[in-house]
Amino acid sequence: MRIPLLLLFSVLLGSSCLQAQERPPIDSTDLYLNEIDRLLMESAADLHCVSRDSCFLNVYEYDWDEVPNVDSLTLAHRLNAIDMESPIDLAYRPELESYIHFYTEKRRNQMSRMLDLSQFYFPMFEEHLAKYNLPLELKYLAVVESALNPHARSRVGATGLWQFMYATGKAYGLEVNSYYDERTDPLMATDAACRYLKKLYSLYDDWLLALAAYNAGPGNVNKAIRRSGGKTTYWGIRPFLPRETRGYVPAFIAVNYTMTFATEHNLYPDGMSISLFESDTVLVKDKLRFDQIAAYTNMTEEDLVWLNPLYTKKVIPGNQGAMVLRLFRDECKNYIAFEDSMLNYKPELTEQYVEENESVRGNKSYYTVRSGDVLGVIAQRHGVRVSDLRAWNNLRGNMIRPGQKLTLYGAKNKPKETPKKPKTSESQISGDYIYHTVRKGDTLWDIAQLYPGVSSSDIERLNPGVNSRNLKLGQKIRIQKAQP
């Protein structure tokens, strides 16, 4: 929050406006607003917070459900005020209004949750930003990227608070293995993000261009500069950027505004998550499961997952050297007192887990996706689970593409060729069909399993243009009846 003097200055300036201007409509088709919407909703559903009363923050005495009506001139005054205090161009532009109204009106509950979580994450963000001499306003980028959810994963596999792809994370020292994913660790990922942002800024000497490159990659920004005729500002090249990136930077500026002037919009932390300073860390040198820790502390496994998103299997591997475990501050003494007891609590489960994972890690192979492949078929051929196949390859859903190389562990069977049935023209088919109505989560492979003697390729042949990537709920799929 800004200092009270700045808030008072903004309110006085806003009161000089005689009539509210008409708000630009929120474009419901905007790809980036839709992606933000998804992240905010997932974060609100998934993240854990501790509830406390926050009514004392309502200094303007708004009704609890009141949504203040803020006109364009007031928005301009406020944005220009924070712009004066930042090395990043945060000045008012009409294009920003739909994004501001999206956060302050359409997603009020989720923004209250972001204000909660900022109490935990922003102190560590600010510490690292200051370490690299970067603008502190960059902390708001994580709200746009992940809705402050360290478990967030995009449809293309970007992971963590700062949404690192595997290759980029690897380039900045973030390791991923069977036990942990450092892209999800708030401290390590924040340090990597700071180094990456600093590198991008050195390329463009402009923070908005650096942010565009963080989202779309330097290659796309360079193309946009060339296509614009050599313009070197974000707003100058914006029409030539990928559509998502056209919304990314305005969303970042809108989050800056919303979280700075939250009180003016009757937005407050909803429940108030614990602050970073209410937690502390201990070092763990042995293999330890989260359920063992929960058995001897006043913390649940969900608490431990929230505080330690790094450990993807709820197990701290002891063979990686001393590793950090974050606990509620008051629980550190219980951990120290009962550490030996924790290790002796159902130790056979630890050994069973370790044996399974070590055997998996020791049998790594690759599979190149071919046309017509779906994850279910690939998993079945190799004797693995679809959920593991997704996890090993950072896949959020079932979408794969021909030529894509998939990593597999512990494959039990060699890939088997699916026998191809002789092609039959439409005129040769008897005309006896049944119709399957597509349900949520269906793939062609799932549908084919419901009908004896039918393969996914048979379904594609009878339904031209249909594949697992474009199935729609309620769609009718033609299936040839089994011959008697």
C-alpha cells in the first residue's frame, strides 16, 4: 500500500472530476484476460490461508459489498502518481481501463486473496529484487503470471510463481527431478526470475519491452520491432506482438494499480494469510515424509504442501544433502524435539516409496509422438500411468503433437505397433452406426475403449476432421456397429 499522503492526494485529485466518463467494455474474447481469469479462479480454489478479521482496513467506511465507481480522470491521476515513483512506465493510457475494471470489479474476491498472499510472498520478492537492484514493482508480475500460486502450471508446461518453462529454468539453475521441482520453490524461482529479468532489461533498456520478452521471448519482441519499422517502445510495437503479449503488459500495470489503490476500491485481504515472518526454516538431512512431520507437529500435510511446494511427492529426499523445510515459526521447536520420532514413524512407507522411485529413475527412455497418438494409448503400450506421463513431461492436459519427444520412466513394455485395419471407403460401409455423445475429458482413445473392435483411427475415418484435440462437449461421434 502507498503512504496515506499519496492516497489523500489521489482522492483530492479525483474529487475534482465533475462527471464520470463511460468505461470501455471488457473484451470477453481477450485471450490474456481469459488466462488471468483461469489462474485467479484456480488460485482461489487451491491455496490455503488462515482467516482473521480485516474490517479495520475499511477507512472509507464503504458498505461491505459496495463497488466504488471510479472515473477515467481519477484513474489517470492515480496511475500517473505511481508512475512518477517508478522507473517502469506505468502512466495512464485508455487501453488500461478494461484491465483495471477486470481486477477491481469482475474478480474482486480473487484480488482479495492476492492481497492475502502478498503478505507471505512479497517480502521475499522485494528482498531479491533489491539484491539485483531491480524495480520493486516487478513483484506484481507474479500475480499476473501465476496468481501467486507456486503450484500453477500453464497449458504448455510453464510452472511455479514465475512460470518457468523447463529449458529456461534449467538455464537459470533450477533443477527438476523425481523428488522436487525448483521452479515451484518461491525463493529459488524468485532469484532465477530476477536474473532473467535483469538480462532481458540489458537487451532493451526498457522495462515494458523486457516484460514483453519475459512473456513472448526476445525473438518475438525483436520481430515486432522490425515489423513496426524500428520502433523501440512497447506501445509502439504492441500491434505486432503475439495477441497474448498484447494483454500481458497492460495486465501487469493494472495489477500495480489495483494492489496500490486496493483500499480505494473497497478491496482488502480476505482472511489474511500468514506473513512470511510467521514462518521459519529447519534443515532436513534424512528422508522424511510430510505425514511423518504432521504426526508430531500441529501442522497438516496441506500446511506443509503450501509452505513447501518444492517437494512434489510430499517427501524430502535425504540423499540430496541437507534440504530446507519451512514450518510455522511456533512449530520449529516441535520439529527439533521430535525429529527422531518422526523418522521412526512408519519407516517402511519411506523405504517402499524410495525403492519405487529409484527404480523408476533408473529406467529412462524416450518416445516420439506419431500422428494419431493419444496419451492413453502411449501409456498403455509402455505400461505406465497417464498421470505419470503428464508429470514427467510437464503436460497439463492430454494435448500432444506429432514429432514431440516424451520422456518415460520405468516403461515395462516395448512399444507395440497398433495393427492397422485396411481402409474402407464410405460406400463400402453397411450404414449401421451408433452415435456417441462426447463427455467432459473424453479422448478418441477413451471412446474407442467403450466399443469392442473399434480403434481411434476407425473413429477418425468415420468422422472426418475429428481428433482428440478438437472434441467438444455434446458432440455426436459416429461409431460403426460391431459385426455379428
